[in-house]
Amino acid sequence: MIVGFIRCNSGDNDQSATVGATQIVVDESLEPIVEDQLIVFESSYPRASIKAIYKPEVQLLNSFLNDSVDIAIMSRQLRPQEASRFEKRNIKLRVNRFAIDAIALVANAASPDTTITVEELVRILQGNTQGRRLVFDNANSSTVRYLKELAGVQQLPSEGVYALKSNPEVIRHVHNNTGAIGVIGVNWIKQPTEELEPLVENIKILGVRNIPGKKGSDKFYKPSQSNLALGLYPLSRELYIINAQGGPGLGTGFASFLAGERGQRIVLKSGLLPDSIPSREIIIK
């Protein structure tokens, strides 16, 4: 799941939903989709300037909870104890879900691995690596937190599971190592940067089968929009923008844009699943 937070300076009296300058802190695994949204938003509203700061989830939360940034985009909502910090200051949080994302498991195109089950993944995270090597984007990332919760573990195993520094580093590592399985936000594969495009061509997405008895346990599924919409891909997460401005401002404007038709079309084009599917007008002559 992705969550977004935007915080504006309370002393900026010239700010409105489409005018002014602010900063937002964003989960690093969501950078491609957020960059696309910001480009279109700022081109549509030339008097708006939003600086996105991309961080792993743990660092993102530190910035947001410690009052240095008022708007965040994350893959989960705040925990009750986290939200209470704003309640104590009489700040009303505005939370909007804008997309369904997926955690993708990727391997080198030459790797014999083409599929993996959630049960196998859990065993790896519990220390039974079975000869497989799992590579994460960052020890403090949302993907690590998500899979630790899935496996019911507090710490990653000391062997067989490794954390690098970013999603691009995972892509480079998988490109250069046939024995590694990378764990990344799927939009890094769907929308690679120009630099990463030739590397992504040498990477494949693994099919994932869910735990028996759960939806998606009948066969292996990849993180396509249709599989996300039907709830068949096991490693999906919701993305949120969380606004703690406490009043009108760019946080409200950007959240409305994300939830609106243009923002949802950008999500649809990115390969993620929009929170609401944009309508299509068909003209019959």
C-alpha cells in the first residue's frame, strides 16, 4: 500500500489548492508514479511548485511525524499511535487512497526461476532460504516491512536475504546476477527510467501463487491490472496520500488531482490499478 503526506508552511498566506510552494515526502518505491503525477499537476497549474523528497518508509515517517513535512505518500495508513500525535495537536488528517500497487518479485531473464509461492517466500524470510537469494531495496523500506508482516518475523535472516539502498540498485543487481530474486515496487518495472530501460529488458517478473485457501491460490499470477482488480495477485498494497496541513493548501489540491479523472488516468497508464477506473467515452457514428 502507498500513503502520501504533504505539509505546508503555516506562514504561507499565499497558498491555495493550486498556488504556492510546498514539500511532500514520498515512499521511494513509488517514485515513478508520483513523478508522473507531479509533472502533469505542475504543468496544469504553473503557479504550483511541489518538491518531492523520496525516502524509505522509516525515514519518511520520521520526517512526517516530527513536523518537518506536512504531506506524505505511503503504502499504508498511519497506525493509531502515529495518528494520535496529530490528534494531540488538533490537526485533522485527510487520507485519500488513490491506487492499488504491487510488490513485484523479479529475476534475471536467464534465471531458471519463473514462479514462487507465498509459502516459499515466507520460508525464505523465516530463514529457510532453500538456496534462493532475496534482495530488497532498503532495510527500512515499505517492501521489507510488508513482507516481514506477511512472514510474521521481526528481523530478516542473517543469510540469504539482503538489503541494498534503492529500487534501481535492486534492478542492477538482478540484471547482473542470475541467482538473485529482487523485491521492488512494480512501477519501477512498468515505468523504468531511460537509464534503467536496457536493464529491465533483461529482467522477468515471477508469477506468485497464494497460500492454499486464499484467493489467488489456484495458480500463479503476475501483478497485472486485471489481477490486482480481481484480488488475485497476493502481494498487493494500497497507496495513500495523507495531508496534515490542517487547512486548505497544495496538499488538498494535489490529493484532489490524484483522485480526479486526470490523476486516475495517469495511474491507469502506469500499469497500477486506479482507485476509481476512469470512464471511457465511445462515440458511435
